[in-house]
Amino acid sequence: MNKSKNEQLISCPICNNKIKYSAINEHLDKCATSNKSVKKEHTISSVLKGKRKQIEEPPVIEIEEEPKRPKLDQKPEPQQTKKPLLDRNQEVKQLQKILHQPLSEKLRPKDLSEYVGQQHIISSEHGVLYKYVKEGTIPSMILWGPPGVGKTTLARLLTKTVNQSYSNGVSYNLIQTSATKATTQELRKIFENSKREFTLTKRLTVVFIDEIHRFNKGQQDLLLPHVESGDIVLIGATTENPSFQLNNALMSRCQIFVLTKLNTAEMCLVLSRGISMLNKCRHLIWKAGNPMRLSKDILEFIVDISMGDTRRALNLLEMIEVSTRNDTREMNEELIREIIHGNSSDLRTYYDQQGENHYDTISAFHKSIRGSDENATLYYLARMIQGGEDPLYIARRMIRIASEDIGVLDHSLLPLAIAAHDAVMKVGLPEADLSLAQCSVALARAPKSIQLYRAWKSLNARLRENRDSFASCGIPMHLRNAPTKLMAELGYARDYKYNPNYKEGKVHQEYFPDEVLEKNKRHDLEFMAGTHLGDMEDLELDSEK
């Protein structure tokens, strides 16, 4: 058989003609020189690329490529040429691109030097996180703080700053997700892609997980081996106490950084930037005739009702701007109060009914009563009620306080606390708020005694440990009932002295089991013999006089 007749024909990637397999190389040399203007899509690489299956990648926060800025601890040179101002049309286009975003997103810092607050961890003098960044390292960490203090912004800026200014040969790739939407499958995909990314590009993956406390135990355990091996750098953000919400194993593999609420000066700085941005939009986009001007007193008022939440403060600022865009009146505090209170019916104190603040406030309420400070007691009660706390929860706590902290010194407080609970059950809030206040003040003013509390606590400790056979010894025969003839014949209730039959009810009769009496002296069984309060002295009381 003639081999040339049956030889395989293949398509030329340049001209698409059918060429014999043995002659393809010679043809490619001629075809390449004769076709100078070859279209890009006819190359082998483009053909192969078109046939590849597209793989869905997890969301990645792309780090903007900017010229390197001076390092955090490096002062700018005294004489620097200023950049030319942006063309007016270009500036309008940039504003139009971000016009749909909330003000908090418009003002999100582009550089760590623009970040406001948290100087205790990012300052060059004593900031631990700053020292990590300066070394070009991002550790796995948990950012714990209240809403609106900049946890998400800080996570983004750490990655960007290290990549641009402090890279030591290792760069970072930021992937952002949230515990409210991330599934186990998505997490596994992120882990696989991070290993592939590091193998190909030597870029470490930083996984930022917002609301990480919402992950269940299984999802938290899934993070452990990848954090420990360094396959990923984990940055978790949470508003809840990590000690209560996160696994100890995960916490031991992460640094815990506590972010605090911004102070008044820091909040006013953020609001000033917000006013500048809104005025720019007024002038270039909305064509409003008058700029927005707010005095320092108005800014501090917004700060006060925002309670350290920057996002909330900027939302209120946006509300004020929209309400006064075409208003030529002078801005004063009374007008701003009217705008805010007229449009925000749900302005409350910073209080979380399910979070740590819930437990902290009820603890402060209880301890204020214990310390007989009726004013602080009312203060914490008002914070809880205004924050939406369950009034029955407060009433139940006061029932406990009546027995634990007042006890035997005033037996009328327990019925009063129960009556306050009944008042809440029958009329509810807001009518029952004064019933709660009345009871709480009565508890604060009452004399304090923990004699009953100590006795009960000590007795239960002995029973739990079965100390001196407290829990295992038999009940004395004379104290047992004898409802049947057989039980009477066995000695049940024999020799029992019925106290009401005796003068003043006094008889010589033992009530403790013999085993307990053999192992304890009589004074060891006098649980209620303790004092009402302790005998320690507070030296600070003398300094107040």
C-alpha cells in the first residue's frame, strides 16, 4: 500500500488549508513569510485559549496599582511638586461613577495614611499591627470591635500597603467574603485556588471573612488546617466577643486585635471629609446653589447620637444633605434635630439584645443595685429599656437580686419584685416602665445581706462533691413518714416529737443524719451563722473625705 496516499492531513493554523503531516513544517515556514498580516485569532495559542473551559473564580478584591507612597514612618519631602488638578469633566465622570454608592463607601480610605482611628494598633510608636506591616507581613488575625469602626477598611488597606510599600518578596491577594453567605463548598474552592496561586505566582491569599462569629463549629474547624499551615492568611471581623463565639483552637492560631469606637475628634474629622465630598457633588453634579455648612456643635451632636458608629454618622449626614439641598436657611442645631428626629423614628442607644452589650449592661445594673447607687441603677435600666431589652428579663433579674443581695434583711423586696414582674405581664411597656424603676430603686436603697446567698452556695458545693457524705447518707428514721403499717413496723417516724404538741414548739431532737454529725462539728453545720456583709475596708473611702 502506498503510504503517501493514506498519510494523515492536518489543518494549517495560519491559512486553514489541509496539509500532509510530513510536510507541515515546510508549509508553515512558507505560509508564515507570505502572510505578514496574520490575524491574532488564527494563532495556535489563541485557538487553544478559545477552547479552554472557563473556570468560575471566587470574588477577588483587586488592589489598585498606584505609584509607591512614602512609608508610614517616612516624612514627606519639604518641597514636592503638586500634581496638576484633574480636568473638570474628568472629575465629574469620576463622581458620577460613585454617585450610587453610600457616603461611607465614597469616603473609604485609599491609603493607610488616610485611615482614621485605632492608633493603638497602627501608630508607628507602639502599634503592634504597624510593626507587622513594616516587616512586610500580615498575620492571621481577628478584628473585634463595634459596628462602624473600620474593620473592613483596615483589612483592605493592610494588603494594599504591604504590596505597595513594604513587600519583602511576598505579595498578597485579598479575597473578601462574609460568614452570612460563604458555604463550605466556597471555602474549599478558595483554599484550592490559594494553593495554586502561591505555586504559580508566589502570592499569598488573604481571606477576609466578615461577621466570622456567624460561622458554626464545623465551618470554623474547616479553617484550622489552612491557617495553621499558612496556606491562607485569615482576617476575621466580628462585633461579638471572640471568647464566646469562636473556637479556642481558631483563636490560638490568630492574633486578636480590639478596635475601639472613634472619639469625638476622629468622628468630626470623618464628618468633615463627608461634608467636603457632598459639597463637591452639590456643585458639580446636583448644581445646588449653596454649599452645606455645619458648625462644630452640630457635628458633635451627630457624633453623640451615632455613638461611635462612623457608618451611622455618615448616613445621618447624607439625610441632612438631602433634606437641606434646596434650603437656604442657616443650619442650626434645632433644625438638625428636627430633621433627624423627624425622619429617624428608631434612634436608640447602642445596645445589642443578643450580644455582649446585653450581658455587660445587665451586669452593671445588678452591681449598681448591690452598691446601693440608685442613680446608676436608673441609668442602666433606662439604657436597657430604650435599647429594646425584654422587660420580663429585667424583672426576672430583680427577683433574683431581691433574694441574693437583700435576702433576710428585708423580706418585702421579693414580693415587690414579683409584683413588678406581674405589672410587666399585665400592662407591658411603656406603661410598666415606672414599675420597673420603682422596684429597682427600692432594691438599691434596701439594706444588703448575702448571708442567705453564701449559705446556699456553701451547702450546694458540699452536696456536689458529696463531702462528709452530705449527698449519700440516709435520712434519719424518725424524720421519715410512715403512711403504711409495714413502714411503721420498720421504724419509720418512730420517736419523732411533733413540735406543735410542746410548749413553744421546743423539743430536744436531732434533724441532721448521724453520718453528717459524726464527721462535722456543730458549728460547721450552721450555714446561716455568717455575717450579712464582709469585713474588708476600702481605703479609697478615706481619700474621698
